[in-house]
Amino acid sequence: MRSSRSAADLAGEENQVEYEDFINAVATRAKVSTDQAATLTGVTLETLADRISAGQAEDLAYQLPDRLAGHLSRPLGGEMATAFGLDEFVRRVGDRPGVDRALAGAGVRAVLTTLREAVTRDEFENAMAQLPEEFSQVIEPVGAGGGRRRGS
């Protein structure tokens, strides 16, 4: 721990990931450019916001930089999550403007894995609990590279 920073300062920043770090981790994992990673990240987070409760999306957003958090917000009145599986999730990501359909699956995997490492374990597990088990199966194991740290 750096001597110039208190434990309270570090605890508050423990799960704060920088935007660039998140995008670079997605780019590395998905083997795409940072521009493609930024697009895939935004679209995947928007699709995730459609799939989980608004409250859970807000909880995740709270732990992310503003440039990422905005993708997790829903318009007023969009409170209900829509139930769909992983294949439909990937299809929806691939159907979005600016997304190469061939990269959608790798992008979803990279974004979800990076998200796991960017937020607390509890928040990530709460979000995953709202998704079918098949989503957990596409996330890289902890320590598989490309990420910043494990959630706690």
C-alpha cells in the first residue's frame, strides 16, 4: 500500500477501474482493436441492462466509470428486464450498428469477464444470478489473463 494514501482511500477505489483499462482488457481478450472493444463494450452493457433488473444494472453502473456506466441505464419506464438466453443475447449484440456479427460472441465473453474483474464479487454474482447458467460458462476462469484484478 502506498504510504501517501489511507486504507479508506484505497478501499473506496478498490473496485474502480479506469475506462481505458476496461477497454484495453476487452480488446486483449476479444483480440480486437480498442475502437471495436469500445463498441462491443457499450453494446454488451446495453444488452445486459435489458436483461437484468434496473436496480441491478444501477448497482453495477455505480462501480464503473461514467463512460461505461451510462450504457447500463434504462429510460424511465423501462423497469422490467426481458428474459432471453445467451444465444439471443449474442444475436442482439451482433445486430447492433457498428458491431461485426462475427465478433459478437467473443466480445460478449470479453466484456462479461472484464466486468467480473471490475466490480465487486457480490455485485457481479447478483447480476449473474439473474441470467441463465449458460452465461457463467462463457466467462473466462479467474486468472485467465487480460484482466485487472479479481472481484472481492
